[in-house]
Amino acid sequence: QVQLVESGGGLVQPGGSLRLSCAASGMVFSMYDMGWYRQAPGKQREMVAQITIGGSTNYTASVKGRFTISRDNGKNTVYLQMNSLEHEDTAVYYCNANRLSFVYNYWGQGTQITVSS
């Protein structure tokens, strides 16, 4: 059974930093593209960052230069380093694992990020 467990969320002031972690189990981690998505109140879930099995990355425009996604296949973990956080980054952040163009598609339970002074 695939499990994705996020950690590292919380309350942070504008301009601050956080690092999210997503630990995967029940899957061959190195065979999955991984991603971080977020959903703010009243909005649709959106892709934040993706990293392929080969290490290629993709970011939504609003976080480019501020967020960095990385993966450690030895630890079955994907990370999201978030710097220069803004109020607009407030959302529930979800870890995603997928392969074969989302034929196999799994989600974590989500972790809340609140950016507020």
C-alpha cells in the first residue's frame, strides 16, 4: 500500500522559510515522478513543483526562484524548500507521486502552510 506522509508545515512570517518533506513507502520511489501541489481556500488545487525520475524540475511561475524541489531516492523522500514566503503561499500542500502519465497517482494527506505576521 502506497503511503505519502508530509511533514514540515506550520506558521511562518512573510519573508520566512520552511522545508517540507514527503516520505514515501509501499512503492519503488525511484520509478515515480514526484510533485508538490497546493490548495488555498476557495481555489482549485494547483501544481507547485515537479521533479521527474531523471531529476528534471518544473515550477509554477509564482514560485520560481523562491522554491526548490529535490529528491533523495536513498531515503524515499521528496523535499520542497520554500524561501521568501508570501501571504499568497498560504495553502494546504500535498505531496504527489505518479507514473505512466498519472495512470498510477497517489496523494499525501496534506500539510497546512500559513504565512502571516
